Amino acid sequence: MLAKAEELAKYPNALRWDHTPEEMRALTKQLIDNSTKTINDMINNKEPRTFENVIQVLAKFENDFDIQSSQLGFLSQVSINKEVREASKDHEKVTGEFMTDLWMREDFYNCVKEYKKLAD
């Protein structure tokens, strides 16, 4: 049998049931930090907007964010541990606010709009 770290590396998107509330908070922060960096890098890219540096980046971002976020959010519905359920609900609140703020960013909108203009 593989050691836990090797198992996690082998199946990074596998649903885990053993998160602690502290780990969930750290994973939520890491997810938001990584997502912010990805989006900021896309926006701040000075090259002409292309499918690869806008749409492809967004598609990968959304896929990765959704997988990681839904795994942590799912525990709010199924965990038998009250603290894990509460940490999961906190995760959903924080990531929901993050996504709302992201979709309302003018620089984000302008980046996608610039791509559309060049793509047309």
C-alpha cells in the first residue's frame, strides 16, 4: 500500500474525508491565493490577448477551482464531525465571496473583452 503522501500525489483530485478544520482553512486560503495569482497573471500579461492566454487560462482556472472547492464544500453536507461541517460552510462562504468579487473586477472584464475584440 502506498504511503499517504504518495497516494495523495497519485490522485490529487480524489475526494478526501479526513480533512481537519484547520487543514480546510489552509486549503481554502491556498486555493484563493493560487486563483488570485492565476487571474492576475492573465490580466497583467502584456502580450496580445489570445485563446491560449485568456480562454484556455480561464477554462483551466474554473476547472481546477471547481474541483478543489466542491470537494471541501461537499463536506458541509455529509461530514459527521460538526467542526468539519462548519469549516466547510466557512469555505463555501469565503470562496463564494471570492468568486463574486472576481467576476465584478473591471480589469478582468476588460481582459476578456480585449480578447473578444481581437478574436472578432
